[in-house]
Amino acid sequence: MSNEQTRFVIDSSLGTLAKWLKIMGFDAHYQSLYQDNEIEKILKEGRTLLTKNRQLQDRLDPLILITHNKIKDQLLELKNPGFLPMDRKYWFRRCIICNVPLHSVQSQYARGRIPDFVIHQNTGEIKFCPKCKRYFWPGSHRVRMIKQLEAWGL
Ligand SMILES: [Zn+2]
């Protein structure tokens, strides 16, 4: 199983966890609101539910109960038992808003849409979200996120 094949549906109370899982390339479906029985339907896509709600344990499957409140502890609670394959090549390959894989784009196509200095510094490293049309590139923001993940033990 690679990061991209590990698919989750994440309940509304775990938005920060969803964001960091997407940063690491996991397919992390998240909504701030789910209708009745909606999670049940999404689970049929071959996903595992991440939730803090113990009452769902008897009703929904597969499910991983998240017991910690801090994001670091939540990530380790998934990583340590082996629920998160750790392959860094998948980091920053998914749109953290749309949860879809990013496409690589030639820098000339991004010209005018992202700052010129980014084009000069990151040839070949620019990615594009086919859904929200945002561009992504390595920069100080990404360096901070990598340092944060490393500090947490990921
Ligand atoms: Zn997007």
C-alpha cells in the first residue's frame, strides 16, 4: 500500500488531521458536515473512517478510533500501528483543498499565474490542481511544513 492507495474518510471534528494527511499525499476525504448515512456511503469507496466518536464503533466499519486531541499525537497514533505508509515521495502531491492528485506543469504554462521568481527558481517543480486550478510550488511555506512533520516524528 502506498500513500496514494491509503484512503480515508474523516469525520467533521478532525479537520486538522485531514489537512496534514493530504499534505502527506493520503486520500483523505473530509467534509465539515455530513448528511445522515453519508459516511456509510463514502466508506463503500474502499475508505477507512477516522473518528473520535466511540458510538460509531458498533455501526461503521472499517473504522479507526482517534483518541488524542493534539495533531502530533493523532498522527503518531495512526503511524505507529502502521496505518500510514511513510513514503516521502508522496508528500505535497495532493491538493489540500480538493483532495485530488496534483498535475505537474511546465513552468511556461504557469507564467502570469504565479510570481516570476517562482518560475525562475522552480523549473519543473510547479504543480497544478485540476479541480480548483490553484498552482503549488516548493517554497518557504513547504519547508516549514516539512520541518513541522519531522519535529512531530513523521
Ligand atoms: Zn484543488
